[in-house]
Amino acid sequence: MRRLRLLSIPLLTATLLAVPVLWAWPEGLPLWRSLGIVLGWAGCGLLLASLLLMLRESWLAEQLGGLERMYAWHHVLGTLAYLLLLAHPLALAVDNLAESPALAWALLSPLTQGWPLWSGWLGLLCLMLGMATTFARHLPYPLWRGLHVLLAIAVLFGCLHLWLLGLGPSFFFVLLLSLLFLGWRFLRIDSSLAARPYLVSQVQKMAAGIVEITLRPLGVPIAARPGQFVLVGFGNGGGFRGCGECHPYTINGLDPVGHLGIAIKALGDCTRHLQTLEIGVAARVQGPFGDFLLDRPASPQLWLAGGIGITPFLAVLRGEPLTQPTQLFYLYRQPEDAAYVEELEALAAAQPLLTLGVQCGDFNAAALAGLLPEQAALAGQVAFLCGPPGLLASAAGILEQRGMTPADIHFERFDFR
């Protein structure tokens, strides 16, 4: 089943790539013109796959190997689609070059053409600007969201380009799927129809820049399990005004009536503003996503949490007794960053299978090497790591050097959006 999930996105991509290319396959044309046509349709197919992977549906993420994996493929396929679509007019120009350099330039220059070519170049321009979100990781959210809108406009210009060229059935295939994916994204995701209504019922300061929020469902609660994460957008209530952004948060607590607990660390403008959340603020919750810590094996386990990465482990410890020996290392940089230490100590005292190690400091590779168990103690164990990417990379490298296989090291990252 896991192997099938890993193959799901490549198979889906291959299908969306092959259908338009085979439908519009050129016959009896010169090499460069044929190549230009194939590149154009291949770019359309990859763009369709990229659009599909931007749909944040929990059931779809489960089938395709997780939301983080979908986002990674979304970025890669979008980039490849842009490169193929950019090569499309270049190949057609090379075909014209044999007849006349002026004719080749006329095809590349939208100033010498009408709307059929203008629409294609406008689509490429919007696609290029929209792709800034892939390479510029720290854009302000309003700019990031605006550039993402350009990607939708690029698709519409591309469909207009195909229509003006009179490409018939192939055009309608691309148009229908594009409108389906864009409409789905707008209605279900951006308009929050896929999310469920909750209300902030409790706000508790846990450490410097960290608050724990309890969310009460206003309808049917989501069916979440400890260790999964949700996407939450906060609205208005009392003197609080939402910042209009939706962020992923790991669930750190569940109860039988559907209340969700999440911890919010101040990492940007919005999450700093969310430190002032008030009881009664409306929230929209979508999910759950992820399978970190679900279906854990019966073998002994090593858990490593860096900073706010303690939350998925806390959810498991709060929700169920351990059934296998587990060693938990909780690391944080400054004393004021410590959250949940007293609760973790109480949980360790109540659960004989849990061994807790709490450490404060700057954990570089050398410090981690001195902290993590030696090779003999790691034999037969499975590791679960959650926290900043640098910490996870260093810890995974040390564990592999000490005999763990990559299949025995599981990650939960917080560095995607």
C-alpha cells in the first residue's frame, strides 16, 4: 500500500502528460515544428498535474502520500511545465529559421502578431511571475497570495491561446480540467467550504512566543488522530481581528467530544499577531493531514523534538498509554522557550515505558552526537524526529552513522506552506 501511494503522483502525472500529447500528436510535420507542438502539450499536461496537486483535500492527500509531498511535486511540476511551455515557441521559431530569420523573429515577437500569440506570451509572463512563490521563500503573505492568483490567470490565458488557435477537442480537454481544478481550489479551499467551523474556547500562554489554543467544534468535528496536523484560519471576535492567513498546526490534544488543541509559535507577522488570540474568536479548520506517529511499530522507539516540534509527541502522550519502550529527547534553545516541561515530567512519571530527557542549549551536530544513544543502544529501535530542518538533518545523519537505516527514521517538518 505504501509503495502504491509513492507511485500515485508519478502515475497521475504520466497520465495527464500523455493524454493531451497523444491526442494532439503531430504527423507528417518537420522535426522542429513537431517538437514545438509536443513541448506545448507536454507543458499543458504538467501544468494540469500541478493544478491538481494544489488541492488541499485530506482524502486526496491520504491517497497521494501526504500534503507535504503534494506541495513538493506541485512546485517541481509547475517549474517543469513553465520550462516546456517556454521552449514551445523557441522550437517553432527554429522551424521558421530555416526559411527566414525574420520569420523566426516574427513568431517570437508578440508585437508583430495578434491575439493568438499575445495570449500565449501573456500566459507565460503570468506563469513566470507566479513562480516567484517557488523560489522566494520569505515573501510577505499578501504578495505571495497575489502572485499565486497570477498562476490561475496564466492558465486562463493559456486556454485563450488554444482557443484562438482553433485547436478543437484537445483544447476542451485542457479547458475543462483547468476550470475544474481552479474552481475546486477557489470554492473548496480558498472560500473555506472544505473547512469546518470552530470557536476558540481557551487560550493559555505556554512560553515566550508560544500559546496553546483549544478549539471547540460548532458542528461535526474532524476525525483526527494524535500526531496529525490541521490547517487553521482565524477570523474575528471581541477585540481580535484575524490576519487572513491559513497555517498548518500540529494537533497536540484531542478529547472525546472533538475539542482540538494546537500550539502556535510566533514565527512571522501572523503568528505573532495570533499570540493575542481571545476566547470566542471564530476559526475554520481543515484536515486532518499527515500520518506521523500513526501505526507505530511494536519495537522500542526514539523520539526527538526540537522546540515547537514537541507537539505531535505531546498529543500521543496525552491521548494514550505507551505500549513500547520510548525515549523522548526534548530540546530548546533558551530557558524562556521551554514549554510543557512540567507536564512532560508528570507524564513520564505516570508512564513507566517513557524515558524523558529535557535539554536546553544550541544543539549543533557535535552536541547532538553527545546526546543521542550510541550504536549498541539504538539496535532494533525506530526513530521519530520533529523540529527545525537543520536539527532533523543533523540528527538523521548521526543516527544513520550509528547503524539506523533511512527506513527506520521518520520525520515531521514544519517548513512547507
